[in-house]
Amino acid sequence: MRTSFETGRGADTMGEAGSTTLWKALAFAAVLECATAIALLVVPTLVVSLLLGVEIAGITVTVARCIGIALLGLALACWPGRQAAVAGSPPFIGMLTYSALMALYLAYCGAIAQLGGLMLWPAVALHAAVALLLLAIWRNG
């Protein structure tokens, strides 16, 4: 994937409407990931059970909380500021990469690894939708 610098697309060429759309998309994704991060920090066993359909205990609870901390960091780093709401910016690339890979990995967990809780496929769909939305904004920007 080429950056805004390689394609010549940036804040000046994207236009105000495109930049606003991208800002909203990044903010939406960041809010969702913040909510997931907080849930992992507060009730990791519930989140993992709803997502993967397995119970965790002991060190896996600690690891789930560490993932929550990392996810919170990603969400905050991807919160769109004025300069960040540019297709090809580091926050844009970070959230697009995370959303696309998470959709693929969770789909693998459900289809191949035979894991799955109540929220697995909705999570796959949501991550895929965010990735496709960000990709569409980048392509049309």
C-alpha cells in the first residue's frame, strides 16, 4: 500500500469533505477499540468468553489485560488530530492494518481453529467493515 506521500494524496489534495470523512472513520474505529480495551482491562474473562467461547484463568487473564493496555495505546495513537486525518498517515495505516489483520485472524479462529463465542462473527464483520471503510476512503481520496 502506498502512502499519501507516494501517491501525491494528502490533506491538500484530499479535500475538506474527504478529510472530515476520514476523521470520522478513524474516530469511530478508535472509540470502538477504546471500549474493547477498557472491557479487556475490567472484565477480561467475559470478553474472551464472548469473543472466543473459552474460559481463561491465571496468567491468561494477565495477558488479556496486557492486550487491553496495548489496544488502548493503539486506539489513542490512532485518534485523529488535524494532521493525522490524512489517508496514508501513520494513524490511518495503523488502524487499517490492525482492522484488516484482526478481521482475518478472528475469521481464522472461527473457521479453522473452531473457536467462537457469541461475539466472534460480529467482531469479524465490524473489523472488516472498518478496514473496508478506511480502504475506500483512501482509494477515493
